[in-house]
Amino acid sequence: MKNVIITGCARGLGLETSKMLAEAGYKVLGISRTHTNEYQQLQASHPETVFFYQFDFADVKNISALVKLVIKEHGRIFGLINNAALGHDGVLATMHESDISSLLKVNVEAPILLTKYISRSMLLNRGGRIINVGSIIGSTGFNGLSVYGATKSALDGFTKSLARELGKSQITVNTLAPGYMETNMTVGLVSDKLEKIKRRSCLGRLANVKDAASMALFLLSEDAASITGTTFTVDAGSTA
């Protein structure tokens, strides 16, 4: 059974992906700041294959210890989905420096460090899959999301160079870039903004978490063994 670590596992895209992974026969090693009822239900229905580790990725100093613990308890890692991220917005000119710092730490530094330690496991296995969850905001931009957009662009650059570093060991690295989805991160958008986004879409709707989770599942599969260093946009055609 292949071990897959997914961060931000407890809600939204992370939760949906965790469900799909469990149903596809992977061992799901979920990491999140909060343990939700929904994730607990998933664990209850898959007690042998779904696990949970509580961790706040603002605590970058202890990421190496976290990885050691997970590997000690479950063995080497096949897949890593870097999904955890902060999404708070704000106009740059008035944004507090501590908010800028926390976005950079959780959205960029933490996934890079987590990947650093987990990729060692993959190098020993001579194979693996890394999926960095970006966003269309990293390439299109959006008012009030300049820092968030910068962090997602950074992950895209990270994907491309890391794919070259790890390719000889048959480890693939890709970015999954969802568009606006109906999750807790879009609840704050007033209805006219959401309607505008829907109208921009070729399909006249928002993408949903199942669309993006299905792409993550594909990228973990053998069918995606030759796909690396690229970005997969799942946005119902918003950026077409």
C-alpha cells in the first residue's frame, strides 16, 4: 500500500482528496492544524488506512521532526500533496507585516521544507509523486490577493526546478492550480463577485473540489508517470 501525505487534509479540497485517496486504496497520512468532524468520520470508515497528525505549518522549525515521526510510524512515503495554505486577503499598502510574513511562511517556506525532508524518502525508493497545490491567482492576479498570488507563483517556480532535480530518480513534481471553488475560502466573496467569476467561466460555473481532487488522484497514478514539471489548471475554463 502506497503512503501519501496530504496537508490541509481536514476540509475543502484536502478533505475531498483524502476521501478519494482512501477509496482508491492509498494509505492517507493527513496533516492539518484542526481535526474536523468530517475527517474523523473518514478515519472511522477507513480505520486501517486513514491517519491524522495535528500540526501548524507556521511552526517551520519542527517540520523535520514531524516527517521523522510519520516515516517511523508508516514507512517510506510515495506521494506528497502540499495543499495547506493561508488564504487571507488584503490590499498590500495596508496589510500588516505579520500577515505578509505568515503567508510567506505557511504557503512557501513550509511546503519547501516539508518537500525537502519527504523527498529523501522518495530518493531512497527511486520513485514518487509530489503535487504542489497552487492557484490560478498565481498567474491571473486578483485585487487584494497580491501576497497570496506571490506565494502561489513561488510554488509554480519551485515545481519546475524541483522536477529537474528529482526526475532522474523517477520522482514527478507537478502543480495543481484550481480556480475559484465552492469551499470555505470563497464563502467571504459577496454574491456579485462570485457571479462575475461564474460568468467568466466557459462552463458558466465554478470548479468544484471533486474536479480538482480527481486531477490530484490522476497525478499520483501510474498513468501520470511521464508527466512532470507542469501545471494543471482546473477552473471550469475561467482562464481560457
